[in-house]
Amino acid sequence: MGCDPDAYTNMDELVEECTEQLRQLELKPTRTENPMIYHLDVSAMYPNIILTNRLQPSALVDEATCAVCDFNRPGADCQRTMEWIWRGEYIPASKQDYNQIKQQCENETHPPPSYNKDGPRRRFHELNAVDQANTIKKRLQDYSKAAYKKIKVTTQQTKESTICMRENSFYIDTVRAFRDRRYVYKGKNKEWGGKLKEALSEGDPIAITKAKNM
């Protein structure tokens, strides 16, 4: 599995780009940007469906992405349109409610940051973007709970997306490895669960301890 380095015409550029990112991480390990974290919950995400349909983070593409792709040629079968259900949660407060609450927040002072609890209270514009958003969100939730008797509304929409069928082998291989490893774990768990029951019925303390530690 994997890709042949000789298949890439810009391999040196890709290596240098990755090396530079690692170099910057070494020089400045404390980062301020928000990371992109992919959490692979294999037991809940149907890995066989992911492997069959090449569902990976980089697979959702649009016309602009495909237009500049080297593989987008007449007769290419690397695009697949699939339906999916978007699920969203939002606060029931209206835009007018939001504007009124934001104006109230702008006219008030707010507690000092946690790292300087004895400091002076701050005006709204002195808060950073995250604190401003959290302050307004908390106010909107409290208002919605009182006015609408709920703090969130859940909605679902059926959407269509183009899936690029040219797989990212690292992601696909990782999902496949996780899936196969989980199969092994489930088999071993069942096997040693049976041995534990057998040891308990026989009253063998050594076998019981061994089975529990496996």
C-alpha cells in the first residue's frame, strides 16, 4: 500500500514543505493557531462504508477543486455524488434578539481574565474574540431559556456532495488498520472472557488473575 515517490513530479517541494512545517514547530512549539484534529471513532463510524466510498477529510470537493485537478479529464470516473444528512443545532433567539443582547454586552463591563482575577473589569471591546463570543452565547442561551423555554433547536437537512474517489492512502490505511485491530481485540476479549468464566468456575486464583490482566 502507499504511493510511489517517483510518481510525483514535485516530490522535493512536498518534502521541503513538510520539513519547514516541522522546523517551525521545533522553533516555536507553543502555537496559537487552532489545530485541525481528526478523531477516529472506528466503532461508531462504520469503517467498511468509509473504505468502500473513500470517505476521508480531503474527499469532499467542489467544482473549483476539480477544475485544477490533473486527473479531471474527459471520461474520468473519480467523482461520485452522494447524499448525506447535515445535522445542526442553533439557539432559537432571533437576529433582533442577538443585536439587542450584543448591544447590552457592549454597554456593560465584564470580569477580568482568569489569570488576573484582581484586575479591573473590562469593556466589551477589550475582550478577545473568543471571550466576546462566549459572553454573547451565554446571554443568548439564558434569554432563550426564559423566552422560548429551550436553549437549542436541532434540525436536519439532506445535502449532496461530490466525493473524490482518489484515496488518501494514509487515511484509508489508518481506518483499515484500526478496523482490523478492533476485530482482533474483540476476538481476544471474547476468548479471555471465556477463560475468566472457566477460571472462576474452577476457583483457580492464578488463572483468574491472568485472565483479568489480559
